Amino acid sequence: MARAFEPRAGSSAHIAICHIVHLGGTATFQQISPNLTPSHQARANFDSVVIRPLMDFGFITRDGRYTLKATEKGKEYAGRFLCNSLPRHVEYVGAIAPSRTFNPRRELDVAKRRAVAPYRPGSDEYRNIPSLMGAQRKLPSGEVI
């Protein structure tokens, strides 16, 4: 059951105070925002949803404009939770493209490209028939009759 004087466990305010304590008690918006949900990473939402409740509970103080400092009460609250189990911002590392490869050039295998042998003896005899071109007959050897 949630207490009225503490942020709800798992909320953005809870995550923020745990990260502030985990970072040594002092942190900036840029150090905390990558660990929050995208809707709370905007500066206006961060101030209203995260900073204001933590300041109202007395868990943090503002040191300057951007630096947030955890109080003893905030450190005690964060100490009850395991800060190491909080979600961490993980940088995206793209996959390295594999090197481009190509098959090495091979010489043409003439044995594979040869004409096939006849299926039965005498099936190639049609080649010896002279062809008729106009009024001339031409033998396969090139001789004109």
C-alpha cells in the first residue's frame, strides 16, 4: 500500500530519487532523464511530475538551476529500495555491416559446354544433307554443287 508522504514505487519520481542517490546524491536533468519514460523526459513534464513531488516530500533540493541534490530523508527513502534493479539507459549499438564479398572469377569450363553426343548411332546424319539456298545447293563442307 502506498503511503501519502512517499512517491509510489516504480514511478518516475521514485526512479529519479534512486538514481540521484545512486549517482552520489547530486545529479542533473541530463543524467536522470534517459532512465525515465519518454513522456517524462520532456523538461516541463519532468519538473511537474518528478521534481515538484520530490521537493514537496522533502527528498531533494535544487542547488542552482539544473542541479538536484538529495536530502538525508531522500537518501533514507532510496536506501530502502534496490537502486541497482532500476532500469538503466542502454545506448544503442548498431550491428556492423558485414564485408562485401564476391565469388572469385573462374575460367569457363569448356568440357561442360561441349555439344552432347548423339543418343543413337546415325542420328546426326541430317547434317550431311545439302542445303538449298535459292538455286544453289551447299554441302556441309561448304562446297557448292
